[in-house]
Amino acid sequence: MKSETLVLIPARMASTRLPGKPLADIAGAPMIVQVARRAAEADIGRVVVAVDDEAVFGAVTAAGFEAVMTRADHPSGSDRIFEALERVDPQGRARYVVNVQGDLPTIEPDTVRAALAPLADTSVDIATLCVEIVRAEERTNPNVVKVVGSPLSYSRLRALYFTRATAPHGDGPLYHHIGLYAYKRAALERFVALPPSPLEQREKLEQLRALEAGMRIDVEIVASVPLGVDTPEDLERARHMLAAASA
């Protein structure tokens, strides 16, 4: 699948909690460059950063990575990566698109690879990731999105629903959704053309739009949740983690 896979990293400068986030220094490089490095280490296909700012474009290309300028007014990362896809691959050579969020500088390359695996099944439209919840407080935290799914194997679920509620009820594991997606190209094209759906608007979860439209999402179970950098405290954690890894 490598020759047919495009890894797109949306990088957005506007951030209320951490202004200028993509350019924040982590272990001697801008955060967006660290994310691009992790994506390249996954070795699953061409890596392109979708940016909306000239300074970010310059930082990415100066580090030797490919970047593409996109509009600044996209309502979601999915819309940004679709614009990027059409710009960098107008011939339609890429059959698979992996969306790696631009605020995951410590993500393991194996985690990126895991997101692509379910797309080997011809009936799967979209793939994503989850981790079993082990901390009791996360089971009831609405900021921890849960996957409700039917087990397909020890490491994979077929998604039936995504929710901020504590679900499913009863004994058994609960799974924390990780917002890293892999799409079949046709599925991404269909997804961005759909209007926001009722459950998507109610739960504030974009992936419900796909489920409500009858698209199939499979979820690979991985070992840990990657650190998303949203606050100054997160940024310090990421700096410490990458400094320790390079020591």
C-alpha cells in the first residue's frame, strides 16, 4: 500500500490555548516538524504537511519536508486534508489517505502504521484507533470520546457509535477513541461532501457523520494514547519526553 498512500498532516496556526502552536520549539525543532518526522518514520507513504501560514510552510520545507498551502477558513481538519489531497495528487494516484494531527509530536510510528491496517479489508471505508480505558475517571469524562464497537479480533473493533457518554453499559472494557484517521480516497471524497449530521451536531463528533451515512469505520486497538499538545503544560510534557528519548 505504500506507493498508494499519502500521509497528510494538517497544521493550523490559530489556537486559543496555545497561539502559534505548530512553530513551538520541541527538542530543537518546531512541533510540526517533529510530527512530520514521526510520520516519515512510520514509512507508509508520502508525507505532506497541509498549512495555512507562510511561516509554517517555511519551517516545514526548511526541515526537508513537503508542504502545501491551504485555505485558512476550513471548518475541520478533514476539509483541510481534502483540499491538500486535491492539490498534491490531482491525478488520483493515492488510494489511501492517513490524517495525522499536527499536534502529536511524540506519536509512535507504530501507532501511525496501525491506523492504516484496517483498510486492507475491502469493505472498510475509514479506519481509526482506540485504547482501552484503564483510569476510572476517564470512563465518565465527556472529553474522553468512547468507541462503542463490535469486536472483530483481539485488536480490532467495528465501530457502531462514538460518544462522550459512558458507554457501553455493563461489564467489559471501554475504549478511548484516538482522533487519527485513515481513509480510502473515495470515502474521504464522499465524507467531505456530506452535510453535518444530526448526531454529529449533538455529540460534536465529526465521525458520526460517516456512520449516519452508512459508511463503515473499523478501529484498531493500540497500547497507549499519544500526547496531544493543546496547552502550555502539554508542551512542556512533550519537550521532556522528546529530550529524554534523544538523551
